[in-house]
Amino acid sequence: MQLEFLGAAETVSGSCFLLRFGIYQVLVDCGMFHGPRELKERNYGSFPFNPLEIDAVILTHAHIDHSGLLPKLVKHGFSGPIYATDATADLCTIMLPDSAYIQEAEVERKNRRLSRQGKPLLEPIYTKADADKTLAQFRPMVYDERVEILPGLAIRMRDAGHILGAALVEVWVTEEGGTVKLVFSGDMGNLDQPIVQDPTFLQDADYVIVESTYGTRLHQDRENRRERLAEVVRETMARGGNLLIPAFALGRTQDLLHELRKLLDVGEIPPVKVYVDSPLATSATEIFRKHQAFFDFETRTMLEEGRSPFEFAGLHYTQSVEDSKRLNDIRGGAIIISASGMCDAGRIKHHLRHNLWRPEAAVLLIGYQAEGTLGRQLQDGAKEVRIHGEQVRVRAKIHTITGFSAHGDREALMGWLGEFKDVKRVFVVHGEKSVAREFAQDITDKLGLRTIVPRLDEVFELSPNTVERLGVAGFSEAQIDPAFAGVIKVWEGQEQIFSGTYGFASRRFAVPNTSNTRFNMASGSRIFTAVAAALLADEGKFTFNTPALCCLRDGLPPWARDLTIAELFSDGEGLEQRLELVGRIVEAHAEEPFAAFAAARIFTPVGMASTGYYLLNQLPEGTAVGYLSSGSEWVENILAVPLQGGPSGGAYTTADDLHRFWWALLGGDLVSEAVLPEVLRPFASRTRNGLTSYTVWGTGPGSSMVTSVIPALEQEVTILSNGEAGTGDIYQTLMDFLEKR
């Protein structure tokens, strides 16, 4: 059984885990990415799997970072069932169409600008029609009922105490006579959350996948959050300003109304007009009313006493755009609750634009603010922010109350994990990188449980007794430069012992690098030039000791007259010019273009189907674009794509093709034993333990690579990148590790 972490790994959004067992593939969540641009771009690229091959989806809850890409999944061919609690299924009837509307509206706005500029138009990630089609595939479940959804796969949903209908999921996988139990926490709530029940505590699991959003923090305001809320309301009303509260339409808005109702009932805040300016929140509140059986005792009691948290004097729900715009005319004395909770989209941005510059106004942040969001900028003390293309001065008071978070804090999460017995490994997900790692260490230190913090797109092999990264145990914990984009592969003999893919092949279209992505070898392709010359040497055309003058009489530059073929390959000044000269020699004796000769005599015989020299306008699909770093931005570099590759560089290849190449070359399938040493000499060096290794480096604008073999150990390392950062450090870390094996 394999478990792939395709989202919510070292980040707090895009929750998506792929479980492969037997002939089946099942997703747990399929969420949208938020935060930095590089993450959000993943929403637009291809899935790292074939949607047609997914047999089922298990959805933990309705928040968009867990459900938001389900319509895209359906759009691209998924037709199977989506299992969720009935409350989650109901909430998705409003969440997914609303998300589709946002996609369509955003693309329509961008396309107006692109149309004026004469540029190609964009398509939305998905449409309302895709969302409506998705809703028909939901299969509602009830809490605490175990159901076999596929042969060998049973699930049970338990209350997660996060939002209405949120579930932590028990999963039993049976294959080859053994059963493995996994528990996915989804998003966990705290004890004593308003409205919803407390999280369910479990005791048995082989593997636990646990969130870590607040894994290193305590909700310090939790005990006095109602008092703090009252204080912020009173202060803002006394100044005559408006209080803006960005809140997720689902969960946080209802919790906030619950607290405001209680404060009004006891006179802790003055009568005030409260506007819920979110059609989505209004619809979500209606669904809350429908599912009162999920409420906790306190909320049910309030309802029985006629004190609904969703209806009180001064509370108004706005629906139309016109009603929303009219709120911008209110100069003070109002509480405006609006989505989104991180201020990244929705009506809250309009209200912020009209109020942030007013010193009498205030903004209260009551939810997690991810890196890169407008909410995080405000929380971090930004003096000026950009909203809808306009710079807005921040003069309003910015408050934060973390006690309203629907996520369990460190104490809640540790308490929940502490109930488990005999867990083989805890996977820590859904947290920023530093938080997830610190929380994982805390789990090990305090609970004695072994932990792993998976990286984005990392794959694990799970069995009843063992867990293995599909990579080198130990190396996978090495620090990978965050700017690194590419593929890393390590072999021992014919066994691949590590495979990792990182970053984007195309940042513009959010296409992730995969193990099959083609990368520019840049100057590293000189190994192919050496082999091309060796093939002709085996045919008796010349030897590596033959002077260049004897091989190419026309157009030979004076500096090359006394150089031998072997000397043309040696490192040093003028290597590119010398390699071009070798290419001319090869073409003269082969009587065909160099690229065609290499394809026919090297790539095709070896089975390197993804390797070749390509023209700039004829790069095949699945080829990485080269990128240069420019401050905090990445610049697409067309210089990383030669107009026409040749003997001095420009070959494109994959890690698997280079593996085939090394085995053919060292196995004597390409050139003879007599010529092979001449081919390898420029690439030979000694390891620290005295063994011979052959290493090919390649660098160019927007690309870097290294491929190396140690024949005596049958070890091979290949790193291909469509950037220039991290390749050397990763290679050194790998070689250090391999030498200690």
C-alpha cells in the first residue's frame, strides 16, 4: 500500500492524500491551495495522478482547502462516489457552487484585461456546471458507522469537533491477508467549541495522519476570548468606527454569532448592528439550523430557550451586491462579518478598502492567517497593503484573537494523540514547515511516538509492520533548498532507492515537475558528444589521439591544429568552442547532422525515448522551462532553451533515460572496451574511500544537473533541475550519505 502526500504537506492548504492499494486508488480530500503564489498556481496545473483512475474520494469536511478541487477532479474525468457526512454533503451544495462562481468571476475579470491587450484568454479552474455535477456524486454517511466502500477498504467517520459535519476518518485496508489501519484527523477542533460536539478520541491505529496548524501554539485567548471580543467591540464603538471581522462563511461566522448573542444577552456589549455580509454564510447558517442534532448541549439549550445564536435584535444578513455596497456608506457603529477569513477574496476586501485608512475603525482577525495572504500582512503589522490594484494605508486598529480558532491547539492535539496505543508512525501534516517539524519533535519527545513530516508530493510504502519512504532512509530528512525545482533519483544496481520531485516544470501554468519531466542538460550533454566521437573511433574513422588537423581540414581554427580529439574534451578554457569542433568532426565523418547521429546511434539503441536535441519551438510536452531567480520573483529564461541543441549542450533528458544510458555505456553496449576509458577520462574522479566515480556536471542559464556513478558499488545519483539553486548541495549531501552506507 502506498500513501502519497499531494497537499497539506509542509503547508496548511490543498489537503489531498492518495491511497493506492491493490488495483484501487482512493483520495482523502481534494482541496484548493491558498497562500503564496507558487502554491496557488498548483490549482491550475494537472493533477499528479489520472482522475479517471481514482475509484473513490473520502471527504473530511466542507472547507474549500479540503473540498475545493473536487469539481476540477470531476471535470477531468472522475466519476466515482464521494463519501462524506450528510452535513458535509449539504454544506458542499453551497460551498462548491460558490467556489465555482469565484473562479468564473475572477477569470472574467482577468480576461477583460487580457482581451484589451490582445493576449490569449484564460479558462476557470472549473465552472458551476462542474460543481453541480460533482454534487450528484456525494454519498452521505453518518457518524460512527463502519462501511466497506471498496473490496479491501472500509471506513468510519467520527466527529472531529471542527465545524458542522467535520470528520476524522478511520480507514482499514486489507491486502495480501494483512490489514492496516490509518486514521486521518482532517481538521481537529478543541474541547468546548461553541455549537459543535467535542472531538472523538480513538485508541487504535497503525498510522495516524494528524494536522498541525496550531501544533506549536496554545490559544492563549481561549478562556477569555468572549471578554476580549467584548473589549474590542466596546473600544471600536466608543471611537465611532466600524469593526470588520474577516471570517470563514462556514463555521467561524456561526461561532462568532453565538458569542455575540451571549454578550448581548448579559449586557457586556451595547446594542449594535451586526451585518453578516456573505450570501454563503447566510446559506451555511440555514444548513446549521437544519442539522441541530449535531449541536452541543449548550447550543441546543439556547435554542430551546428561544435564544437562537443565528437570530437576534440588530442582526442583518445581506444578500445582494447592492446591499453589500451600501455598507460602505456606514462610517461607524457597525460590526461587519464577511468572508474570506484570510482576506484573500470575497466582499471583505471591499470593506477593508473603505475602512482600513480610517483610524477610528478596527479589524479583528479570529482565524488562522496563512503566509502570503492579505490577512497575514495585516496581522504582521503592514503599514500599507494593496487591494484591487490600489495601495491602501493601514490606520485602523488590527486585533487578533486566536481563541476563536476551530483548530485544536498544541494541548488539544497532544491530548488526542496521547490516547493512541502502539502507533507505528505519526505523519504530521497541515502546518507550515517550521511548525510541522517542531510539533513532530514535540510528539516524539513527550509521547514517545515516531513521526515523519512528509514533503509535498512525497510517497510512502506502508505495511502492517513497516513504513518506508520510496527513497533512502535518512537522506529524505536532508535539507532541500526551498528554491530547488527538479527531480532527484538514486539507484543501487537496478533498484531505485530514492525518487523525489520538487517545484514546477512550468510556474506560469502550475505544472509540477514529475519523475518523467525532461530537463535541459546544458553543458552536461558533452557526455553524449564524447560517446558520438567514440562510436566513430570504433569504426576506425580516427582515434582519440588523432590530431584534429587530420580529422577536419576545412575551417579548422589555428588554436586547434595541434590538439587531439581527447584534448578537445578536457576541462578548461574554451570548452564550448572545442565541443562544437568535435561536433563538426562527427558530422564530417558520419555524413549527417550531429543531433540526428546522436539520436540514431545513442538514444534509440539505448531506449532513451525521452531524450533528444529539440528546437526552441518544438519542445515536447513534459519539458521543464528554465527559471532564474530575480529577488523574490522567478523569471522564465528562454536562454535555458537553446535555439538548436548540439555538441556543446542543449540535450533534454529524464532521470530514467540517464539511468539507461549509464548501464548501456558501462555495460559495453555502446562503445568498445578499448575506447570506453577515453570517453570516461574527463569525468573520472576519486571518492573519499578511494573508489573511482564518473560525474557529469551541467550548468546553464536557468538549468543545472549532475549525474554520477560509482561502478564498484553500482551506485548512481542523478539530479536534474530547471533552476540553478541547490543542485550542488543536494548532490554533496547524497554522496556523503552513500559513502557511509
